[in-house]
Amino acid sequence: MAKILRAMTRDGSARAYVINSTDIVNKAISYHNTQPTATALLGRLLTASSVMGTMLPEDGCTLTVAIRGNGIAGTTLCTADYWGNVKGYIQNPNADLPLKSNGKLDVSGIVGGGILSVSKDVGDEVPFNGNIELVSGEVAEDITQYYAISEQTPTLCALGVLVDTDYSCRASGGVIIQLLPFADDEVVTQLEKNAPLLNNVSSMFDKGMSNEEILKVALTNIEFDIFDELDVDYLCNCSRERTEKALISIGKSEAYKILDEQKAEGKDYIELSCHFCNKTYKFYKDDIDTLFNK
């Protein structure tokens, strides 16, 4: 089970999150059958989105983070809830490139240029939306920039996904630290000194380090208190009922038009698939009749 550790510096200067997301990323691989570089991109965004979800104000709120690049990966999108449960998809799961000269996966290469957008549904009539131009396409730097520009919150973000030779996720996780108002200058300086220690955070998880051990590295020479550790998961809440609503939303005439087109191809049903878990739902004519007769 993936876990998020939440803590705060003892003087109230910063809040810190550490997530081991290996299980989440492996579930994503099983659903989307991603190539290594696509796995790294989707895995990093899932990891960050899960933590960002736990920052939402109350249960029932949701958050969507999307990277819309002009590279071969296309759009990568993740949705998280208040408890840190997350789901996501990548438009081109086969996006892959040769390793960079430093031996790392070329995530920015498959992303290209574009924007990162964050939408928060916190119960207001109009959701909060924030957009920034991508800084690097490596995800962590882009998340940092988003918080700096859209929420004016200085943030340290380190993310890593280590893909094994069998294309499974060997280790994945991240650290997010955010400064709070009136943060002590000495704490800020120490956090800046500690930041390079997190340059290869996936290797720390691969070595078997716990969330707490990694937190101690991130907050070296800073006193802190741990609040809790949450169990989080890749969780898709799709259902036939939700899919029925989607079908109804396109309208009766359009639904029957699609059914006729399917019949011309030898199918007597409309098949709708979930982007997040690839589960499919079939609707035959009798099903469609019943839906619209309601």
C-alpha cells in the first residue's frame, strides 16, 4: 500500500510530505501498459497529485492536475481526492525516447512545451483554476513553479520513478515541502541546503528507506513533528451509473446515431471505456431505450 507521511517543522515554518507511491505507479502500469518514459511521466504526476489532494480543505473536494504538452506523450492528467487517492491517464502510453546522456529517462523530451493546469473543486460554484507554462516538463520543477505563481507558496518538490528492466516500477516517491507565512529565515536557509540531498529520491526508496527516514534527510538539522501517515491508492470510481450519465449527456438522437454507426461496423452496441482504468461498458439498443425512456 502506498503511504503519505505528513509533518510540520516544530516552529511552524514549513509543512512536509513524503510519499512512497510505488504501488500506485505499478497499478497505473497494469491499467495503461506504459513504456518506461511514459511510466516516469505518469508516475511523477500521480505522485505529486496524490500529495496535493491531501492539501484540499475537506472531504468531498477533488483536484485535477494536467500536463498538456506538444510532445509525443500528449496530455497527461491525474485526479486526486482529499484522502490522497488518485487516478490518471496518459494520452500516448507508448511514448518513449532513448535515455539522456546522464542515463535518466527523457521525460521532458516526450512532454515538449506546453502548460500545467490545476483545477480544484472545493464546493464553490466555480472551481479554482491555475495555469502556468511548463518550466522543464520534468514535473517536479513545474509543480514548484505552479505553487510559486498561482498560489504564492514557496515549495520544494522532488519526484522520482525508477523503472525496472521488466518495465515495472521498481521504486517511486516524492517529497513536497512548503513554507508557511512568517517562516524563519534560518529554516529557509537550511531547507535550501538540504534540497540537493533529494536529487535522486527514487534511489532512496529503492534502497528501502522509509518515509520517516527520507523526511529526516529532507529536514536535516530542522526539528519537526509527524502528524500522521495515510494509506493511499490508485482508485478509480468509475461505474455503469456514471457511464450512463455520460451517454445521456450526449442526447438521444446522437446516441442512436452512434448506435447505427456501430451496427454498420458489425456491432449491435455502444462501448464506452474509462480513461483511468480501461474498464468497458456496453450499451445495447434495449439499454439505450430504457435510459432515455426514464
